[in-house]
Amino acid sequence: MHLRSKLLPLVAVCVLLSSYASAAVVILKGSNQPVMGYLVKQDERTVTLREVLPGGKARETTFNRSQIDELIVTVSRELLAGLDPSQPSSYLEYAEELAEKQRDPEAREAAVRLYAIAAARGDDALRRSALLGLIALARTPAEEQRLRTAAYLFDSAHDESLLSSAPAVAASLPRSLIDDVLTALRLIRQGRGTQARLILEKPSVSGEAAKISSVITLDELAELSGVTQLSNQQLHRVLRAETALEEIKLGRSGSGEAVGEAAQWSSVLRPGGMTPVPAVSLQTLTEFDPTECVFRGGKWVKP
């Protein structure tokens, strides 16, 4: 196996020391011992790496280009800085390159951000490609289904095949449990925690609640049901759980019911709660804000 292919996964063991630095590996001529660290600077003559030492300390080492057989940079800050918001396809292209290195957390994180930007700024075809890229990088079945739902909703043709891979967790969830927890969440959101607790105390809910722990835990539900006025953060948590469970229902419905279920999503926000909002938004699809699409000074900022 080529040394490069062996080394790329190892970059992930480096500790991130600076938002300005790129994870990098220097392979010296005549040596089988790679030097791993973060790229501080480079020019035509030299390359300077910040190496992580035992105990968390670090040191900077400068190598002459004549000493170096190969320099491997996982995420190139120069390429990120060169991306132009008016050309969203360039974000997709670099995201696809980084997605191949997804075992490196930094590469995966950058790929997710770039896919999100491409999805938000691109046309229908580009958005579809970007969302499919995000699906491939999903970390959990629930996350995958949320991304598949977005791909379906934002696809101009509403291609139902985009929903075909339902999360594995859905198969083990009784429909009655999903419906009961959804009802409890809506009651909590409407400030009717006492009624919500009656549902949560049902043996069919409390005894099966562990099955939905990847969405929301019974302890969280109990805590939220004791709150009369939810904070913005708590309300966000409730809405995320509602949407996730609705998506699981959608994924389990099959192609014959998918469109019908999607049409019922407006019921996520019942009267007495708050003004209806879209269940899925390209702006909040990932942990990254796609409006921050210019990489400047080592940070993502808005144009």
C-alpha cells in the first residue's frame, strides 16, 4: 500500500491547535517516518509544521523543500479562501474531494460545510448533488433520514426514491409510541405539561422510551413537561424532536404515502403553539450557517 494511503487516516490523531492551520503530513526523502502536524506556513523554499508532542506541547519545525518527498495537506486553507460564492459548483467540487477523506474529522467537517453552502446557493441540480453528498456523510440513521427528507422536499420533481433508505431505528419503533411521543411534545410546546406527563407515564410509552433515545430521552421529556414557558433553546429541542419523529413516520410510510405524510408536516406546529415554520430549512440543515460562505483570515464569514 502506498505510504500516502496509510497516512491520511493518521492525520486525525493530531490535536487542532489553531483555526488558521491545516492538518498536514510531511514525508521526507529517504525516510519511512512521516512528520505529522499542522501547516503553519510554506513558500517556494520551505515548509513549516507545528508538531504535537507528548503531553500536549508543540514545536515548530521548518523543512527545506529539497528535503521533502511529499507534502500532504488534508484541508487546504488556500483552496477554501479561493472559493467564490457566485460559483457554488466550486464548493461542491471541493466537498466531494474532501468527502473521500472523511475518516479525518477536519476533512469531514469541511465537506459538510461546503455541501451545505452548495445546497443553499446552487440551482436544483447542484442542490440535489450537494444533499446526496450530505446523506453519504450522515453520522446517525436519524440524521440520514432528515437529510433524505430535505433532498426530497427541495427536489423539484419530488423524487420518492430519495426517501428509500429509512433509518434502521424506525423498524423497531411501534407506530403508537411515535404518535404518543409526538402528542406529548406538542402538549409540552403548548405549555400543557400536566397532560403531556399523563401520556409519558403510560406503560406503553415509559416502557418503550429507550427506543427513541437517539431522538429524545424520557428524562428530557419529563424535564420539559415540568416547564410552563419554554426557553428558545428548549423550544428548539422540542421542535427538533418533533421533526425527527415526523421524518421517521415519513420514511416508514413507503412510497404510497410519502407525499401525504409530507403534506401533514404543517401540523407539527398546532394552534396554541407558535406560527407555523418550515420543518426543514437549508439554512439550518447542518450545524453550519451556509450564509457564512467566504473563508477569510482563517474563519468563515458572510460576504
